[in-house]
Amino acid sequence: MGALSLTMLIALQIILMRIGMRRRQARNHAMTQAWRPVLNGAMMGIVPATLPPLAPRDMMPFLALWLHLQQSVRGDASEQLNAIAYRLQCDLLARRLLNQGNRTQRVVATLVLGHIRDRTAWSDLIREARQLDSAASILALWALVQIDAAETAHALAASLLLRTDWPLAQLATILQEERDAWEPALAEAIGTLDPVRLPDALRLLGALRLSLPPVLLNQMLAHADPDVVAAALRLATSPDSADQVRAHLTHANWQVRVQAVRALGPLGQRDDVVRLKALLADPHWWVRYRAAQALAGLPFVPRDELEALAASDRFAADIMRQVLAEQETL
Amino acid sequence: MSLYLVLVQAMTPVVIAYFIVLNGGYLILNLLSIVALQRRSRDAILDSLPQVYSGLEPPISLLVPAYNEEATIAASVRSMLQLSYAELEIIVINDGSKDATLDVLKEEFGLQAFPEAYRVQITTQPVHAVYRSLRYPNLRVIDKANGGKADSLNAGINASRYPLFCGVDADSILQRDSLQKLVRPFLTDVTMVATGGTVRVANGCQVSGGFLTQVGLPRNPWALFQVVEYLRAFLFGRLGWSVVNGMLIISGAFGLFRKQTVIEAGGYRPKTIGEDMELVVRIHRLLRERDQPYRIEFVPDPVCWTEAPEDRATLRNQRIRWQRGLAESLASNWGLMFSRHGGVPGWLAFPFMILFEWLGPVVELCGYVFMSIAWVLGAISWDAFGTFLFLAVGLGVLLSASGLLLEEMSFHIYPRPSQLLVLGVVVVAENFGYRQLNSWWRLVGLWRWARQQESTWGTMTRKGNWQRKV
């Protein structure tokens, strides 16, 4: 009987959930029908004198709709949406939800406060950014960057480099529009960072196309950990680093050699051709491939010299033929 | 008391206990899945917002093994080219097809022979040529000697350039954002080595341009039974195990792997039928032996749709193949069971699979036969026989109903009340005949595995009307 009763309970639960979902959908639909034209008009600068009524229970779906539109626009359209939010006192609601809401409400509140750049929520957002919940905390970082990028960099650069749970891709998306504000703070934080965290930190800098002060970069390029050196080589874009880059072409770790070859490509001189040709015989495929690409990219290496390489020993010939064919088809 | 009666009295509680433990185990998985789905629902609002991508997400190689797929391969590749992901390469591996698969690909995508410096990281059957599309720079085709699906995937791994690869069946229908969903666990956890997504039944759905445009239920009863089966298998079978990092199966139809881990494990094992499961079990075993921290995670979002068999013979062959694959996977990784560092996979998931999935059909069918004979001969009472039937069928209905509940809690894929009603009927009906038939087919699979009959590419009678050129 137990199994039968449980099955009946499950059936009842499914029916109740379906009824509840239908009701929610109908309510959300009505709210969207009333508000979407208003928000669309606002984005084009047409703001009505009086706004449609909005029941408290419709506030969360409304904020979801508002956020949906905000995520798709910039500039004046975004400001007009902010104006509507202020008229509805969404700033007050968001601050309240950030402190008292459940997890979903706090996430929505964080996004709203970021879009309206509400400085009064600063300390609450800092608290959110420091919590362990990866998704919620990185959104709080985003909101803080919207409010004041330089101040956020000052407050969070060091702790940001310690967060292994924040995806690099998402961090780069958040910081890339405010790279200048973050460059000095990140460089300073890297100077005092635990060596274990250095590779990820350097990869973030590389992703943001930021540079390190030369002294610090040289330290990283001379680091004992191959992961640190490989990550630092991504930042070695200046001719001043060329000698250190060349020194790593024969590094015991193939990942360092790959990054050294990549770095040398744009910096290469005539006498680097011999070094790169030697790497066409490297035991690791990626080193050979990047060396062939670097050679093919050097403006002073004539095509017939590359084709001669493609007819040389088997290792070099295979990879050189592939890279030349790629150049032809792309 | 005769020996016969002693046997009956001893076996009756064993059979009943088996069914109780089996269904109890699944109910615990069900509870774990509910927790996981509730956790996931917290981020539903974020998923509903437009996503911003930096282009720094790890690039993915999509590997598409193809054997005699001339009718569908062009449409499949076209839909894969439209997947929404920052950096993606598609590698089709023509596994010595006897039809015009390669010619179709050459014509449709402007393929040109390409002097690829092909790396042999895993030994495969000889590669005849590598082609590159003149129209789509991220599309390559490997033409190789026939070696089976596992061998084709290995060739694809050798040719792939990116750190993550995703094995896809050529006839799968993918959600446009499927890779974005599948890659997420890799972004937040550096120890992630593989993720698998939910596969759903595409029969009855509308598909346009290689993408699913409207969800529907099939009219064919065989396909309908499989809709409920897939709900149960994915929403609490795999999700439940994923919560405790004990998932032993990632569907070959759509799974994302860290390439280096797979290469270190030796790649897919050629000449196996269940190459997808065997690889995952082997990864568990090897990483556990090394005491290396790792995660294998299940993404419950419906990311992949597949055409289920609509006739008895094809379904039977599929299930026989699956059971053989399961047996191969477990038998070749026996070292994981109760191993020193085995953890959840070695101490829970593996024994569970052995007891309830591998031996399940034997015990289940023997249980039905034994209890029926015992009742007919009057060796057990109607009460005992009724209790057995109630456990076997009643708990089966309960489990299927809970699969439907999880679906309703999370994705609401089937929006119409009539669809819910049909599924409700199927939840009950599948326990009267279909489930037992499945057990019989699985028993045949076990028998064939025991006889070590050679494996081949599975033949599948597909309709796939949406994929054919008009």
C-alpha cells in the first residue's frame, strides 16, 4: 500500500505543480503584456507620464524582464530603463532583497543594483562578492565594477586572484571594459601572490591583454615553476623581453617551449629563423606546429625558403606543408 | 519437509529482498536528484538572461564518427556548424563507409585534401586522408579504414586541436546552446574531466534545419515507453550518481571530455560495444588508482535529442547491444570494485551496477519465473506472491512516476496537459510487459557477451525524415 500511496501522492504533486505553473505563467504573461511595450518605448525615449500598476507579487518577474532588456542594450536605452526602475523604487526593493531575500532574490537584486550603479549598496555588494557562492559572488563583483571599477580593483584585486572558483572567461568579460582601472592593482597583487596562484593570475592578465612592469615580468620569466614561465611568456610582447623568450626555446617543458615560440613569432629577427627551424624537429607536435606558424609569419622569410623546408626532413616537412596549406585555404 | 519446499522458503525472501533493495537504491538516487535539481533551479533566473561570452571559454573539438550515413550526414554537420559556441572545430570521421558518405561530405562542404601532420597519440586503423572544408574553416573530415566507432573517436582525438572534445552521434539533434551548458562545470572546477548531458527521445518532435523546434510525444507505443525510460534513466539514474561523483555512464550520443585525461587513459577501447561507458569506468579506475582528485558531472539540461527505435526488432537489438556494452565495461574494469581508493565509484556505483544492472535481468526474470511456478504449485501463498508482484510492479510504477515528477520540477518539456496524461498512463503501462520484455532482451545480451560474439557498428532502422535532403 505504501508504494501505491506514494505513487498517488506523486501524481497529486505533479498535478498541483502543473496548476501552479500554469497560474504563474498566466500572471507573468499578463505582466509582460502590460510592461514590455512600456519598457520598449522607454528604451527609445518614449516614457509615459503614468506607469501601469505593478503588484508586489509581480515584482520578481518584472525585474527578470527588466534585466533581460538591460542585458541587451547600452547607453541611453539602458539609462531610460534605469529611470523606470527608479520610478518604481526598484532600488529600494533591490537593496532590501540583497539583505533579506533568498538566494535567487539576492542574485536578481545584485544584477539590478549593478545596472542602476547604486553606490549606497556598496558595502552589501562587497559582502556578497566575498561569500563562497561562486555564481552569486562573481555577479556581485560585476555589479561593483559597474558602480566604480577603480575602487573595486583597489578593494578586491588581491582576493580576486585567490578565487579559483571564478571562471577565467567570466572574469575577463567583467574586467575587460575597465582594463586600465585594473592593471596597476592586479600587477601589485601579483607581486605578493602565492606562487601556486601565479599561473592563473598571469593567464587572467594575458586574457585581458594587460602587461606587467618589466621587472616583475622578468622575475616571472625566470621563475622555477614551468607553469608560471609558460603563463608569463604570454605577456612577453615587448622586444625588451626577446632575449628571455629565446632562452626558453630549449626549455625542458614542452608547454614552455610552445609559449616561447608563440611569443617569438611577432618579435622574431632574422637570426631567429635558425632557432625556429631547429624547433621543427621538436618531439612535441604543438612546438613544431607553432614553430612552423612563426616561420610562416615572419615577413622576411621568403615563400621559397618555406617551401624548401616543406621538402626537407620528414618531421619538418609534414608540419610545414600543413601550415602552408592552412595559409592557402584561410 | 521436502528439499523443494526448503528451497522455495529460502528463495522467497531473497527474491523479495532483492526487489526491495533494487527499488530502494533507485529511490535514494531519486532523492539525491531532487536535491541536485533544486540546487540547479536557484540559477534558473541566470540561465534565462542573455548570456555574454568572452571568447575565452575553452575551445572544443566536436567529433562525429560516421559509418554509412550518406542520407543524414550533411544535415547533421550543417546543424552542428550552427551550434552556439565561441571556438569550435568539427571533425567528421568517415570510418570506411561503404556508401557515399565521403562523397556527400565532399560535395556539400567543398572538401579539399589537406596535408595534415596527423599525430598518432592513440593507435588506430590507418588514416587514408584528411580533408578540410573550403567553406567552413572549422570543419575537417578524416577518412580512415573501418575500425568501429571507438576507433573512429580515437582517430578524431588524434586529429583534434583543442583541450576538450565532445563525441557526438551523427544522428543526434543538439540544442543550439548545448555545448555552452555542457562546458560550464569545466569553467568552475579545474578537476573536471568529463560531463554528460541529458538525452531525450526526438520521436514525435518537430525538427527544422537540424534543430528541434517543437516538442511532442510519439504515437508509436515503443517510442512512448522509451520517453519514460529516458526520463527515469537520466533524471535520477545519472543525476543521482553525479551528485556523489559516482556516475559510470556518459552517453556516447553527447559527452564532453578533457582530452589529455582520455589520452592518458589510452583512449576509447576498440572492438567494444559500450565504448562510452567503458571509457568512463576506466577513467574512474585510473584516476582513483592515482589518487588524483577529479569530477565527472552530469548536466541535467536536455541538450541532445535522439531518434528512438520504433519497431520491436530494432529496439531488441539496441537493448542487447547496451547490455553487452555494460557487461564489457564492468568486466574490463573489475579492479575498480572495492579498490583501496575506490570511493563512491568503487564501493557503491560499481557494485550497484553489478548487482542491479548487470545481474539484474537474471535475478528479475528468474524471480518472476520462480515465484510464478512456486505459486502455481502451491508452494507459496497468494499473499507472498501478491507481495512479490506488488513490489516488482508497484515500485516500478513509483520509480517511473518519480522520474516524471523530476521532469515536472525542472524542465516541463511536455507542456500540454494531454501530454502529461499520456505519460502518466505510460508510467503505469510500461510495468506490465515492456519492462519484463526489456529484461529478457538484456538477458540475451548477457548471454551473447558471455559467448564473446564479435562487436560491430550497431545497425539502427531510423526514420530521420527531418535530416534527409528534400
